[in-house]
Amino acid sequence: MKFKEKEVPSPTKHAYHEQDIRIALEFAKKVYTELPELVKVIAIFGSTARAKDTKGSDVDILIVIDDVHLQLTPELMETYKIIVDNKIADTSNRLHVISLKLTTFWEYVRSGDPVAINILRDGYALIDSGFFDPLQALLFRGRIRPTQEAINNYYGKAPVTLNNANWHVLQGTLDLYWAVIDAAHAALMSQGFIPPSPAHVPDLLEKELVKEGKLEQEYIRILRMFYDLMKKIVHREIHSITGRDYDKYRKDAVDFVGRMKDFVREKA
């Protein structure tokens, strides 16, 4: 019985610009020629496959290296890094390469980790030793599912990330405080005064500039407000700051720094 073989087309190749594939393939061939025993997969993936991204953006490349049959000694990894960097330089500065060990990639796939899922969903293998395409097919057939362990691990990161977000806003507010203090110090120095410690800046500024009619009282209020705010943050009396409050603080800081600039310009 005769039948005609029909090749299964790549489910992702169509998502990439031809020029991006040419660049990626040229790079892949160069690397594989130098490191055929080490390289298991070279695939293009990521933002270049998404319709919202335009032609000319970074070309994301994944290289999976064999840590099962080869010992990844420091010397080997240094050689690998040099070769990859050289091939990037020889090919295109648009290339953005990430490397994963074979066992790490398999572990990501086994647990349904979003890192592997996203790579398989978008990726197009340029060089494949025989496992990337099968895993991609399993994903598209719904056979790769996240494990409960992966779900718990990712959810467990969420509270930490939220706390980090709060910390960054607090840190940003402290940066505003230092911007105000630095500007006040500069203004005082421009008037011939030795800058005091932050706690004494408002009093000196009020005595020497406000009472002399050179500065409005409003800026002393801003300065004292930032000093009190800094103390409360440092002493953990304030644990979070809303976006609305941060915007107000930033507006005050920008206004204050701009006003102090007038004194610095006067001296220049």
C-alpha cells in the first residue's frame, strides 16, 4: 500500500519575521559548528513572536547545553561564553541569548514552570537534538500541565513581591527626602553658610533665608514634612505609602529642588 508522507508544519515559525529567522539561524549554525557536543537545542523565542512587537526588536535565543553527558567545568563554561559572545558580535547586536542546562530545562517542563511553557509556546527550534519539538507538540496537545509544587512555588512569591513593591515606594520616598536635603544644603552653601546636619537644616534655612525675605515659608513646611516623614519610615512607624501620597511628596520635592536652584544660580 502506497501513501504520501505529509510533513507536519511548525506551529510557531510563521510568527517570526524572515529576517529574524535568518539572523538566528546564522548564529545557531556558527555556535553549533564550534560546540556540537555541548549544544542540544538552539531556538528562537520570546517577544519577536508577538504581533505587538515590531520588526527590528531584539531576537531572543535559547541555548540548551548538555550537563548530562558532559561535565560543565569552569574552563568549559568560560570557553562556551567566549564563543557565544564572539558569535553574537559576528552576527548581530540584536541577538539576546540565554542559556539553560538540559536538566534545568527538563525540570522546568516537568513541573509546568511558566519559563519553559512560554519558551515552548513561542519557540521555534533552529537546531534540535530531538526533544524540543516533541515537548512543544505535547504542550499544544495539552499534555504538559503545571504541578501543584510549581503552583505553590509561584504563588508563594506573590506576597514577597508585594512586600518588595511597598519597600521600593518607601525607598523612593526616602530618596525624595535626600533630594530635598541636598538641595537645601546647596542653597545654604551658595549663601555662604556651612551646611548643618539634616535635623538643623529647616531652622537655619528659616533663620537666614525666610526671615531675610529671600525664601517663602512654604518651603520650610516642605522641608520639615520630609524630615518627619523620613524619621517615621526609618523607625518603622510608617509601613507603606500609597501611590497618591507618593505623587504628592514627589511634587513637593520637585517644587522644593526647583526653588533651591534659584539660589544656586544666583551664586553661579
